[in-house]
Amino acid sequence: DQQVKQNSPSLSVQEGRISILNCDYTNSMFDYFLWYKKYPAEGPTFLISISSIKDKNEDGRFTVFLNKSAKHLSLHIVPSQPGDSAVYFCAASALSVSNFGNEKLTFGTGTRLTIIP
Amino acid sequence: GAGVSQSPRYKVAKRGQDVALRCDPISGHVSLFWYQQALGQGPEFLTYFQNEAQLDKSGLPSDRFFAERPEGSVSTLKIQRTQQEDSAVYLCASRGDEKLFFGSGTQLSVL
């Protein structure tokens, strides 16, 4: 049972345009959402996060939008740059019910983003 | 270095062999996590430590998997009698500044 879904395995975007990566979740207990970026042969690196009390969080070229009623979040990258080419993972946790500060994350299967120069 | 360090980087094991994977978290990080990432999948939670205490091992797939962190720093994930389905990348992460910092992982191949 996939609680966090990224339905697009891959996405290609022209350099300078907007990249939009989507993520859906099913567990209504999730209240904290994150995006990680992963280059080959490296571990995932944190990109941006959002709490369920917000519907938008922005950090430079990266913006995450959360639609709680639809259980949907998206990551916007604008403008897209060649260095953004990587696999992007959406992740979620249920902080309000986590024990001992254990914010264990549930990840999606990832979207491979390719920025075309 | 200042990041999470994992060793070995690659491990090839024959089916039935025992393996031990090491994680050196970022110095001072109290929380440590192990994740398993199968090919084409996202990382899946295995276990969580706070200092030396293993507070959550709900993600360990079977009793062949065992993790320890005896002094609250370095952690070892041990897999006994490895099977082909154990082939995956094993990621360690430690938490600081309210973020998880991941190591590069150990890629385990069981033949």
C-alpha cells in the first residue's frame, strides 16, 4: 500500500522554464511534508519542507504547495537549471503522533527530472 | 568529513552469508535512522535510534535484521543469512537542525 505516490517516473523540462513535480498521499495523519533531491551514487539531500498548517512555502527558486483537502502537494522550480537534473523524492511524516521524536519518513518512488539545455 | 559516512560503499555477498554495514553519523547528532532503498523505489524506514536506545524497529523486515548503536554514535546494521531480496541500497541518516542528513549508502548485492 503506497501511502505516498509520485505518479510521474520522469519529467523533461527546457532550461529556464518551470518544473512542476507532483505528489499525492493517502494517510490523513501526515502533517509534515518534504522534498529531497538525489544525485546518482549519493544520498538524498533535503530541499524544502512544509507543515500542514501552511499551504505554501518558498525558498529561492523552489516553492512547495500543499492542498490538504486533495491530499496533494507539488514542487515548483523556476527557473529550471541544468544542475536541477536529479531524482526528486516526496516524503511525509506524522509528527503529531510520532513517538520519541521519531519523525520517520514515508517516501514516494521518485520522479527523475531532466533539464534540457 | 562533516557528513554522514557509510561503509563499505559496495558489498557483494553470497546467499546465506552474514553482512555488517557501518554508519558514522554527524558528530553530536542524537537521532539516527536506517532506511532500505530497493531498485526503482523510494527509501523505506527500517529503524530509529535516539542515542544508544533503539526506540523503533518496526520497519525491520525480519529477525535476520539487527541494528545496534552501543555508544550512541556509530551504528551497525547486521543482516544474517542474506537472501536475494535483501539486495538494496541501505541508507543511514542522522538528524540535526530539524533535518535529516543522509549518507551515500551501502549498495548490497546478494548473489
